[in-house]
Amino acid sequence: MARTATRTATRRAGRRRPTDEAAAQSSLDFDSAVGLFIEYLRTYRGYSNLTVTSYGTDLRQFREFLEKRLGRVPAPDEIQRETVVQFAAGLAGKAAWTVRRKIACLSSFYAYLMDMGHVHHNPAHRVPLPKVAQKVPVALDEDEARALAQAAPTPWLRCAITLLLSTGLRRSELVGITMPDLDLDNAQLIVHGKGAKQRVVPLNEAGAVKSAATAFSGDRRSRGRVILALPAPRTTPYYGI
């Protein structure tokens, strides 16, 4: 009888309860969790390097806050809503959009960890955020837009300004356009946007774009292929006009 009780006690001691196994599986340290999240953004979501770097910067700043505030960096499942609110409050003085972006980064980080089963709560969900002032956009009228394009000192700049005015492109998209992307016959443009995505944009002022592009193509060529982006050293990318 005593021998049977001893064997039973031994089996129970060596057997891990289901709750213990779940806790062991969910114990993921902060740095490992960030590494998985960054890889997910880069490979699965296909985010640009600049966007991935921004996420990494925001999470690194949160890590520094944890270490300074708590004296250690707890695992993601240990972090509570109160800590995130304190982090947001410590960003006072920053632009409202900056604070909102950093908290949104934390919320996305925890949403990913919840989907992967590493945590069971999102402490950044519905954290109070600063209001963003609504600014009235300033637009040029037709005469001002025409005068701006005509005042361009170089054919490149005139072509760039005309494209911006007629399509509403981002500056980062503009400088990546090559002449083959311009389909003047069908009055459309192929734009290479974020995340290696492409879209077709109609040219509202096809005649003006064609005139500017023709002047530019006769003025500048690079390796036999006309491009809109200015040449720059590899370590100093050109981000806009």
C-alpha cells in the first residue's frame, strides 16, 4: 500500500499540469517578442524598411522606459495598462501625431502577440490619446499652380512640379518614377508606392506633363535611361524636391 502511494506521488511530481505548460509556452521575453514582430512586419506584411525601422525605434523607446521606470524589462505578458498610460504621459511635449503613432505601435505589437498566443491582453488598447488639431489644407488655384511650374529653374524641376500638381503624388513616390512609367498616350502613370506596391494614376494634365517630360528628356539622360530622381551618393538618398 505504501509502495503504491509512493509510485503515485512520483508520477504526480513528474507530471506538469496543463496550466503550467500553457504558462511556459506563453513566457516570451520582451526582446524576443520584438524580434518576432519585426520579422513579421518585414516578411509577412511586406512593410518598407523605413516603416519597419520606425516600429523598431518606437519599441526600443518603450523598452528604455520600462528599464528606467521598473529597473528591468518585464515579459510582454507582465506589462499592464497602467504602465502604457505612464509611458504615454511621459511623452508630454511631443507632437500629438508622434504620441498617437507610438501607442498605435504598441497596440499593433500586442495584437500580433495575442494572435500568436503569447499574451492574453492588450494593455495599449483604448489608451487615452491627445487630440490632433484639424488644419485646413492650403491649396493653390489654377493660376498659382501654372505660375509655380513656369517659374521652375530647370526642366527636371518643372517636370517634377507638374507631376506633383497633376497627380497628388508623395515626394518619395515622385523621385522613384522612371520615364517608362509615364504612359502619355493613355494619359496615365505607374506609381511605385509603399510596400513594393504599384498603382496606376490618371494624368489630369496630360498635355502639360508631356510638354514638361519632353523638355526634361532632351536635357538629362542617365545610362541611356531618363529618370526623374536626382542622382545622389548611396549614403545620402534624395527624399524630395
